[in-house]
Amino acid sequence: MLNHNNINQFKINLNNQEERDLLFSYLKDYLDSNKNTKILNGQSIQYGVWILKLFISDSSIDVKEADPSNPKEFRDGFSFAFNLMKDQIALCELNNIAYTPAQGDELCAIFPDVITKDNIVYGLRWSKEKNMSGFLFWTDNSPQDMSKVSIYHIYDLPKIKPELLRFLGIPVGYRFNVNTGVLTKDDTLL
């Protein structure tokens, strides 16, 4: 079991030093900010929009991440989650906005032509409702009828449209062009 009192006694079993340092810092901050929180062996934790599973022994932590090709399965390592969060934070820093990741088990709304055609894709994030992330994606050719939108778990995006993942760390109140990476503040979305 990990908690804020014993985290410094553990070594994370990852070969990449940068990944190891970042995950250790993330876990330390998480446990320090939630002093009553404990992470148990085999427990899943949210890491940005992705999910990790930690396997804790007497002095070390083995890390598995949800497999992007089948998120119900876990694979050794941390590289997908690490690179995803790194890309999302970089986009937010470039635009001087707070990194505000959606949760992987939340849903997003996508018009079918975003997935089936090679179009310019637009997106926005408005206030979250229930289990929705607040993200909507469309193209110039998408119908105006919201009943035509399809709902997907964020965990499904690596399989169906991975380029959307980069934008899932932006806060509520922004529109964006997925192809150019340009973000625009829109107070009507707040």
C-alpha cells in the first residue's frame, strides 16, 4: 500500500528515467494533496485522461497502462500515458491555459464523418454533464442535427481517431481546429 508517509521508500520499475521521475512526482503530489488516500496493490489510478494500474511489492512499484488498442486490457509500462499527457500539457502551455484533462471513462460526442472521412475536424469543450466530458467534434460537412452525433468513451479514441486525444486536456470554454491546433476562447461555452 502506498500513502503520503511511505511513497519515498518505493522505487518505480520503469526503464525510462524521465517517465520514472514524472510518475514518481505525480504519485507523490497526488498522495501529498490527499493525505488520507491510499493506493492499494493492483489499484487503478487516473493519469491525465488515461488509466494506470499499480502493482506494489515491499519496495517497488510495477506500472501497467490501459492498452490503447484494447483499453480493457493492461500492458506493461507507461509510455502511451506519459506521451499523451506530455502532448496535452504542451498544447495547453503553448496557449497559456490550464491543463484540465477529461477522465478516460467519460464520454465525448463525435459526428460520424469525423471518423469516416479525411476532413478538417473542429472541436469544442463546454460544461460537463453527468458522464460526458464536454467535448464535441464535427466537420464542415457534419449535419446540424445533434441526433446524428455518436457517443464514444474517451478510451475508444486511440482506435477510432487518435489525433483527437491531444485536445482532451483543454479547459471548458474553447473551440479548436484539430488539423491546425489553433484554439479560440469562447465564453458562450462557459
